[in-house]
Amino acid sequence: MYLADNGFFEMMNNSLSKGEYASIFNYIDENERIDLVNPLSSELNAMRQTLLFSGLETIARNLNNKNNNLKLFEFGKTYHLVNKEATDVLQRYAEKEILSLFVTGKTHEENWMEQPKELDFFFLKNYVENVFHKCGVETHNYASLQANENETTFIDALFYTNNEQLIAKIAQVHPKILKHFDIRKPVFYAEIDVVQLFTEYLKSKTLYTPIAVTPAVKRDLALVVDKNVTYQQLEKVATQFGSRHIKKISLFDVYEGDKLPTGKKQYALNFVLQHPDKTMTEEEINKIMDKLVGVFGKECGATLR
């Protein structure tokens, strides 16, 4: 309901797919492919191993029909051959329940009131994390991986883990894959392990916190760090070692240029501080910010700009 209420349309694609996808693209394992004994056609001759390719087929059809701005999702299963030697069907094959999301194009059609914006990685990331939030799943355990020259599936993927289990991924689909489907615009894709998500949801308990009546305070920090330090590392350090009165952390600027030493970059972070019972004093605020500066220096080698 959350996705549908926010303009996403649900897809219902066939569980059968092209077997050649496993041999063309290295995203899926050809050894796990389940071929049909008597397929009706080469287009539907194997059980699908991912929701990615059927979703791209749907996008290609919509683009051909001039539906250029797409926000799509699908609940579906993938099928895998996990043990060729097993005689028991349950041991020989495995099913996975997946939620996939796709966005491409612009946020909405052009109108006189508001200019549409391009749908991008961060637009999709926001909705994925909101799904986590609604299910009570912690989202601090994630890692970003930049695509290398040998990567042919995704660009700059973001992976979310929970108890060392992969729970979700977000990425921009690589142009080489889009070219195969004759898609000429960027497509952003996310998939969530539904079983992992619902398992965490069942563990969570809904807690009620009254809305704070005290004013929130905003403070900024400009931190100079090594180029290999990511924003996710800074956010994790602030969450782990900072104050419980830090209600929100956001990144509003990244700078790399000749005004900084070689091998350095600058992150500009905004912090929202709020005490639930009283208005925070300047001394209390400064104490929290000084602690953050010290922790960033110790854990990430950061210095103030």
C-alpha cells in the first residue's frame, strides 16, 4: 500500500523467462538455471532467477508505448537449482521471495505549477529505506560499492545487510544491459529479500514516542577526510558514538578541489539536535558537537575545515 500510495504501479510478470539470460549476463548463475522440459518458446524456456530482466522487459514495452516516467514494483519469486544430486524436490530446488522496484524518467509529467525532476538513485534509496522503517528494520548496516571496469550489471551499488545477511540492494543498471533491452535512458533498480524483511518485522515492537514540544537545534560541521572515507562511515560513527539527542544527520555538500590537500575531500554535514523534555543550552549543544569532532578525528582521521 505504501508504494502504491506514492505513485508506484505494481507489475505481475511471468515466472518463466529466457534461459539465455543466464549465459549472456553474469548477474545470475547459469548452473542454477532450471530449464523446462517442453518449453512453448525460447522466450519462456526457463524459470526466472531474478526479477531484474522481466522488469526491464516491462520498462521497454512501456517506453515503446511512450510511457516514459515509470515507478514500478513487483512481489515475485525466483527459482534456483541448488543441488543437482538431491532426489528430494525441496532439497534440489529453492525459491526466493523478492520485492523489486524500478524507476526511470521523471517524477511527473510537465505542468505549469512544478518542473519535474529526474528520477535517480537517491529517489529510489529514499523509498527503500522508508520500507525498512515501516517494517522496523535498522538501516545503518550498509556498504556502498563502486562499480569497477569489469562490472557489467550495476553502477555504484548500495548493499544493505542484517546479521551478515544481504537484505537489499540498490543500483543503477549498467548501460550494457540496458542496450540489450533497447532502453536508452537510466534505470534504477532495487531488490529486497522479503523473507529477511518480514522476519525482522515480526521481531520488532511498535513503540510510541510523544512528539517533542521543545525546539530542535541545527548545527553544521565541515570535515576534511581522506578520499577513501565515505559519508556512510561518518554517519555510522556519529550514530554509534554520538549523543542520543542527535535526531537527524544529513549531507548537504561534498567538495574536492585544489583548495584542499592532495588525496583529501570535504563533507559538509548537518545535525539536528533535540532534547525531549527541555530546551538545550548552548553549553550542552557545544559539548555534543565537540564530542563528535573528537570521534570523527579518532575513527575517521577527520579534521575541521
